[in-house]
Amino acid sequence: MNSSSGEGRHDDDSALTEFLASLMDYTPTIPDELVEHYLSRSGFHCPDLRLTRLVAVAAQKFISEVASDALQYVQSFQFLAFFCSIELRIMHCKARPAPPVKDKSKQPKDKRLVLTMEDLSKALHKHGVNLKHQEYFADSPLTGMDPSSREE
Amino acid sequence: MEPPAKHKEEDRSPRPPFAATVSRVAVAQICLTIGYAAAEPAALRALADVAARFVQALTRSGASIAASNGRTDANLLDLVRAMEDLSLPLGFAGASDPTRPLLRSSILRELMAFVRSVEEIPFPRPIRRESVRTRVSPSFAQMGREPPFRHVPRWLPCFPESWERSPREGEGGGDGREAEGNRERTKGVSLLWEGERLLPAERERVWFRLEYCGRERKKKKRVGEKAEERGGKRR
């Protein structure tokens, strides 16, 4: 029992050692210079480059999780919209004859995935970050007011 | 003088800091790997800001943990504890066990799995490193010298040599250089100390021309000899 736990610990230590050694060859998307800039601003002093890369990897993982959560919101919304459109088409087909088949090559190209503030705020809310933005910005304080109240 | 030309609205907005721009590019690359084709500018800015704040929060927490343990240099254990603190709102495996070993934390395992699964995408361009602004001068102990005063500890950096050469209270004698320095000070001109070099006492005259932007005074004043006579002061 003790030998197995000891072997397990040895495996964990060796895995961690290999991981830290592999960080020297791994290049995170967040550059080392940027991380070192924020390290110096925060008072985190460590000459070991592996820890700098570890911070970069942790930040990259966090952003990836947030972005993938936001992507799930978009994809679920698109799936629901697609499902609803299919249901409506079925109902219309039952009511009247089917329209002529259109050229399938001319599909709507509005299927690009775009990161929006709405999806991002939902994803960040799950991670404990409250992100709110203005719905719109007016050019002047009188924009949107009635002409009669403007004259006043 | 003509009034300054009206700037366009685009020029009025200040440029974002370099770090913010770099983080924006890095976050855009991460979003591309996730599957996004585009991003709203406001959303990208917000996510880049969140990334920068995450790094700062993580490193501040790590530095604080190191300081609370009486260390100035942080290590892996401090960083793992800081990552666990930031992950507490979402939770992680083993969070309920107060005696959990830090080096076998589930957060480290998740990071290892992430590095193995994600494709390596480096930053597109090399970034120029900030030059070292201040050099830490060696301490008295490193130089093998004794501090000039008893209350000064040996682990402090050495005093500048120019300061040590200047006359102090209780010390007699002086070089001709020091007397010249005193003469310069009486004239109201301050010397600039650049390490060991001193500015020469006799320097070339510098001429200035003052022009006023207002309509009332159109006189052009020439400052040169008069300034030197008054010891550098001008009306």
C-alpha cells in the first residue's frame, strides 16, 4: 500500500518535472515580454523563465475557456434558430405546395462566428467577471427627443 | 503665431498602451484557434483587458503569498496557491481538502492537459524588450568596502563616488575641482553630475530667443549675456 502510494507520488513528481522542462520548449500565445511586463508591475520577482511561461499558459487557458463558453452560446443560439426555421418550413410545406428548388450554392453567408459583447458578458459572468456595456451612444443630449420638447 | 490647426476627432483619442495592443493581438489569436472568424472591437478590447487583469491578479497574489512567507522571490508553490485562489469561485477538484499537496494540485494537471491538447501558436512578431532603466549598483559588502558612516548597513548600494569626493562636514581639505564647484554654485549655476565626469567650468555660450504667442507683446527678447551676468535668471 505504502509502496504503491510512493510510486504514485514519484510518477506525479516526474510528470511535473517533465512538464516544467517542456515549458522551456513550448511557446505560449501570450508572449514572454508581455507577461514579464505585468510581472514587474505586480511585484512578482522570479528569475525562472518556466514560471513566466506557466503564468502565460494559465492566462491562455483562462481566455480559451471564456472564448469557448461564448462560442457555445453562439452555437446553441444558431442551432435553436436553425431548428425553429426547419419546423416553420415543415408547417408551410404541409399547407401549400413546395417552392422550386433554389441553387444550393447560393447559401447565406451569414454563418461566420463573431465574438459579440452579449456572448462575452454571459461567458465572463460564469467566471465571476461582470461586464456591462452601453446599448447605444447618442450624438447629442437632444437625440431621440420629440421636436416639441426640443424647441422648449 | 497661427493658432494650432484643428485636430480630427480620430487624433484626439489617445493611443492605447503598447501592452494593451499586444494583449489584444494575443487574445485575437486565441479566439481564432477556438473557432471565431471575427470579433467586435469592443468585445476584443474587453477580453484583452480581462486577460491583462487576470495576469496581474495572479502575479499579485503570488507575490503577496511569497511576502507573507518572508520571501522576496516567488516560487512554484506560491504560483500554484495563487492559481487555486483565483479558481475558487468556479471550484476545482480537491478544494475541500485543506491538507492537499500543492505540487499535486488538480489545477496543475489541467494545465498539463491543456498544453498537451492545444496547438502551439506563437506570437506573430518579436517584441522589443524594455531596456533596463536603472542599474542596481553593487553594495558595500560586494565591493569589499566599509560604509563611511556607522548607521549605514553594508548591504546597501554604494554611495556615488562624486558624492564621496564632495566636501562634507567635519572633513577638511579639498581639490581645486571642489573650489571650482563652489564658485559655480555661488553664480547660481548647478552642476550636473554624470557619473564621474564633470561639466567644464568654461562652456560655450548658449543663445535663446523668446517669442510670445499673444498679440500684446511682439518684442523678441534675446537672452544671452544678460542671463549670464544675472547668474542664469531671466525676467
